[in-house]
Amino acid sequence: MNSHRLNEKGRRMGPIMGHTVQYRRMIITLQQGYSIPPLRIKIN
């Protein structure tokens, strides 16, 4: 599993220059024959 932080992007809010939230990207490498089951979302 590898991870890295993505750069913040500038965002203008009127005359003030802000930025977007910084977040982390995860890269997961699986061995041959392994898998991740899909997420099941319950819809009411």
C-alpha cells in the first residue's frame, strides 16, 4: 500500500484567495488471486 498527499488547489472566494482541502491518495496493490469485495450500499 502506497500513499501520497495531493497538492492543494487555489480557489477564489471574492477578493480572498483560499484553497481546497488537502487529502491523501492511497494505492493498494494486491497479490495474484486476491480481490476486494465491492461495497454494498443500502437504499431505503
